[in-house]
Amino acid sequence: MRRLLALVTAVVVTLSLAAAPAAAGAYLRVRETRVLSPGGTTKIEVAADSSVDITKVRAVVRPYSGGTAEPLTVDDFELVEGTAANGVWRTRSAVAVEQGRWWVDVELANADVTTVFRQRATIDNGLDTVITDFDVTPRIVDVEHPEVAFGGRLMSRGADGALAPVEGATLRLNGAAGPAPTVVTGADGRVQGTGDVVTTADAQLTYGGGFLYRPAKSAEIPIAKVRLQTRLSLAMPARLIVGDQVTVTGRLERRDRAGVWAPLAGKQLSLSFNATKSGDWSVVGRPVTGADGGYTAKVTVTEPGAWSVTFANEPQTLPDDYYGYLMSSAYTTNRPVAYRTSVTGFNAAPEPVGRGNMVTGSGRVMNRLADGRWVGAASNATAQLQFSTDRKKWSTKAAVGVNGDGTFRFEGRADRDGYWRAVVPRGDYAEPSVGGTDYVDVRYRTKILDFNAAPEPVRKGGTVTVMGALYRETDRWKPYGSKTIAFYFLPKGSSKWTYMGSQKADKYGRFRKGFKATKDGTWRAYTSATSSYIKTYRDDYVDVR
């Protein structure tokens, strides 16, 4: 049964070019389509223009969204304003449609082309609908329990205002994740369904309308998404050695809304390092937790610094975790590191050395970097000087901190023949290492007492007498008789010593010898070393006038 339009909705101004103009610059378009209902009469009005005169205006009224009613063709348009190339056309008689919602397509033609412009307006003669009894449970969700159950009822409102159920209509739950869940109404207009809500949202049940019924929306129900609390641990070896690859471990847990802590598996973490000297955090690994919430990561120790591991701190790269869980992290304090060390260039001197005199040990401590290079140790390293008679049992004679380039120099008293070496003890900043050994022969000491070159000054051409007494040490100091004393002279301003002669000391170790004075200079009495005694000498400067 056909009847006059009960409700009319005018829709959009539409500008469209013809699909295939016959010539360059040719066009055909609809500027506006309106549905008019003055005084109960429904008419269709089309505003259009063309590159040439428009020869035909037609409207096709067809059912909306799956309706099965027959389309209606309307041809009785007349030009009511403007020209045939740019004007307004209106139907002469009223357009009557059945109950429902209808699209209005417009067909235009000129001498060059015929074009159909679809869905230019709607004639809405459908029934109002309303969604009642809408509810969603629960109204608080979390990442592990995002599902909600919802229900509602779709009713149509008749001309008398009475409500009747709408069967077979598709309703959609807005606010749920992904494609919105859809449900179809039963004979009583009711629906039930489930969907996941992954973020705080206002849930709403909507009906998009159909041929007989207009769209409807329910009231909104707020659904709160809460983030679960997490906690994270971090452990690594107590001692870190540069160049070593060490294992970092820990565990990620979450607390559900009932307050129960449990492992959180399959989650990516961010492991970072902050070098002491730079102060900047950099990501060095992204471990993933296992079934027990545990994680492991291999890292290479490069320098002192602090370590951290974090979870759910990156909304861009880990949006699901970030919005599902509260961020957690674990840190270490600024951790010192130890270097593998090496002692190079060790030397013990003098050789031989007099018993009771000091042996000087020198060399350099080197640190190995993570890339394998060796550099001089920093000043926080320590070196020890050690002595042994058999290279098995060693005793420490001295210890010293190295210089900023790793070099060191220290002294130890020599009491007997033996081996000397430098070692780096294990410390907060160094792994132990041992340098090469150096054998030092210890001999009895000798010395010259009461030494003098006289007179001072002396007349040129006169005699300079060099005298003194030679002693040696065994169990005590005593005269060293019959030992040959050599005499040398170093002229003032020269660096070359000249041998002047020799003399044997008497049984009391005394010696005395005269020389002609020719110029200013230094006189020396010297005794060479033997297998049992070290050398010794004394100097005295004499001014010649």
C-alpha cells in the first residue's frame, strides 16, 4: 500500500563531474539535491549545471539497506530557475513512497553524455527505534580479564507511540577492542553478547538502521580499564671484570586485582647501562621473560657504571604492556669494574747490590680493555715488590700505587742473593698478575773512610795527595787490606775521567798517593767489585791556583 511521505529529510549538496566527458572541458554535475514537503506535498528538487544544455533530469527512488520494495522512477521534472545549462529542476507532481527509508539517485543527460549520481538525498519514511535495557558487566576490566558481557533490546515506535520489538536487526557494541562485536535481535528484540574492552571507554550499543527502521543508540556506560601492578628484580655477578661476558638475571611478576602476585611470562624488558663517565643511559638488551617470569641476558662489561631493567615504560614500542601494566624497574648502584692486568718492563737494580742496600724495582702495570687493547693502568692500581731465594716462596718488600700511566718505582732492602719481581694484587679495580723475575747478586759492602784530596786549594805544579782508608763488611766492618786502589781525575768542565795510577792499601786498608796538580778538578779513589764485594769510590774536588 502506497502512501504519501510522512517524514522528509533533505540531504547534502553534492558536486560531481560526469564520468566520461565527450570532449575536453565538457562536464555535467549535480550541485544540490533536496526533498521538499511544502503543505504535505513531497517534491524532489535538483540543482545542476553542464558545459552544454541539460536535456534530461530523472530521479530513481530505491529502498535503503536491503529493502525489497520496487524502485520508483520519477521523470516529471521541469526547469523552475536559471537556464538549461545551469538551473534548478523540480518535479511537477508529488512523489509517494511506501513506509521505509529511500535513497534518491539522480540521472542527468546532455547532448554528450548521460550520468547517474547515486545517493544524492534520502526520503525517510521509516519508524523510530530505541535501544532499552542496555547493560554491561563487569564495568572494571584489566589486561588479563578484558571480556565483558552485554545485553539490550531494540524496539520500534509506532505512530501511536507504542513500542514493539524489532527482530533480526544487527546491533553493534562500540567501545570494545578490534572489530566491534555484533549481535542479532531475537523475536523479542533482545540481544546478548560478549566483547573485549582493552582501554577505558564508554560502551554503547548502536543500531545502524534498515529499510523500515531508523538508527538508534543506547545510553553510554563507562568501562574502566585498570593497569596491574608489577615488580621486577635484577641480579648480576658481584665482581665485574672488563671484557667478560656476564649473565644478568631477574624476575617479573604482576599482582592481580585480588592482590595475588604471580609470574608474568612472555614480556619484553629493556636492559640499560649508564657509564659513569658519560651519564647517559643506553639500551644494551631486550630480554623476554620465561614461563616463570624469569629472564636472562648476556652483557659485556666495558667500564664502570650502573645497570637497570625496566618493564612497560615505552608506549610507542610496547603499547599493550604499557596500557595493561604499571611500569616497574630495578637498578644497581654505580658498579666498579676490575681490569685484567699485566706487568711489563720490570727491572731490579743495581746489580750486584751491597748487602743491606736498597734494590729499586721499576716497570709498568697495563690494563686490558674490553676491545682487547692494553693501556697503562689508572692511578687506583697497586703494585708490590716481592723477593724470593728459590722462586717458590715469596715475601713482599714494598707496595706502591702506580702513576696515572701505570708506571711504578719502589725500593726493597737486599739482604741476600735472590729473585725480585713485581705483582699486582687482586683489588677492587684490578685482577692479579705477576711480572717477570730479575735475579740480583748481593755482595758485601765496601766503603772508603777519611777520604781527602789535599791541600785545598793547591798551587799549580804542586802535589795533590789523595788518601783514605778502605773498609769491608762481613759480620762487621773492618779494614780491607792489600786491595788495589785506582785513582782517576776529572778536569773541571769535562765528562771524561782519566786514569792516574793505582796503589795497594796496607794491611790496615790505608792508602796515600801524590799527584802533580795541573788544573782544577775532581779526584777519585775507586775499588772494583769482586765475587764477594761490591765496588766503591769516593770523590773530592781540588781547586788549583
